[in-house]
Amino acid sequence: MCDCTTKVNELLVKEKGCRLGMTTNLTTGKTKVAIQLGPIAGKKMPKFSLFPSYCPFCGEKYED
């Protein structure tokens, strides 16, 4: 499995003072990026999260 999220988080903390949203599988302990979306002010749209099957940075498939 790639280590893109570790590298990207290190850069984000250093450069911008923020981190990626992550999710952890409580059974396996593996983590993935969680792409979280929310409405723009004044718009009626539910908040939701996307959990990609592939790394959004390098394209490598996440292990199941």
C-alpha cells in the first residue's frame, strides 16, 4: 500500500496547518482518505463522505 497520505499530511501540516480527513476500518486498522462534501451556505444539500477505492494522489488500489 502507498504512503501518499502520510507524505501529503506532512506537507499540509508544515505548509497549511491542516490535515486530510481520514477513516479507519476498526476491524483491520487500515486507513483511507475520506473525501467529505458539504453544502455551500444557503444551499439545501446533505453532507456526505466518499471513500475511494484508489489513492487519489497516485492511483494505487487500496487493499480490501
